[in-house]
Amino acid sequence: MSESPSRRASLEVLRAEAADELAVLVQERLLGGEDPWDFMQELPSVDELVVFLLRADEIVGSGGVRPDAERNFEVLRRIALDYPELTRVVWGLLGEGPKYRRWDLLANDPRL
């Protein structure tokens, strides 16, 4: 069984960091001349980005090795346990629904 990823900060701080990251992404795309109506649906929500940042911390902590499907499930499950407010987002990312956004964890990876 895997160890729990170390908690970086409170959820409020993580959400503030994620909101800043999203603001930068939006600004870059606007400055690049993109229409927000064309790209806003592609961007993750603040909570989705928090989950991705926590998942990235785990990948870095394990030597940069991208997790297989089983490890990915365990990492995301641990995030949901460590941050109960993110449980719905985690299970949504793991769900069986259609994957249409470029950043979806399972959308473009045939291994997962």
C-alpha cells in the first residue's frame, strides 16, 4: 500500500495557487488572440487543477515516473482521503463518462 502524499498546504492555499495558475493560462491564451468562447470549456476548474497539482507532486516524489492505471487510482484515492472536499472532483476524474478535454487524465492515454 502506498504512503500518503505529503500535504503541501491547506486546501484554501492550494485553491488560491490553482486560481492564479488558471488566470495565467487564460491571460496567455487571450494575449495569443484566442476567443474565450473557444477555450474556456477546455480549461480545468480550480479544484480539478488542485488535484492535478497534488498528483504532479506525487509523480515528482516518485522520481518522475508516470503512474500506471492502478497507481493513478491509488494516488487520486489518497488525494480524496487527504482532502475530503475534493472527493467529488477526484471521482469525477476517475469516472466512466466521456473524456473530451485535452487535459483529462484518461482522455489521451491508451495505457489508462
